[in-house]
Amino acid sequence: MRNARPPLPDGYDRIGPFHPYLVWAAVLLVDLAGLVLILALVAMIGDSIEDALWPGGFDWIRAL
């Protein structure tokens, strides 16, 4: 059986070959990307409803 590596100097165990802060940053980045995607979908749906209710005018969502 392999001997476990000792914890890092800051007291955290490695996650694979990576420092825990790097893994936490990657998870946070994925979470934020998911949140941005959900908010973009909500904005697009709201814009479609707004176009159906009040047609015309400048379309901010599709301009981006």
C-alpha cells in the first residue's frame, strides 16, 4: 500500500496533483460560467416576450 503524502504547509491535502486553491478556483469559474449562461437565457426569454408584447425598437440582446 502506498504511503499518503503529507499535507501541504498550509494544512490542506492536495487534490490530485493540484493545490486545493487551484481546484477551488476552477470550480468557481465553472459555477460563474453556468450562472452567466442561465442569466443570458433568462434575458433572451424576457427579450422575446418583450418583443411579442411591444414590437419595434432597438433590440439590445441581439445587438450583443
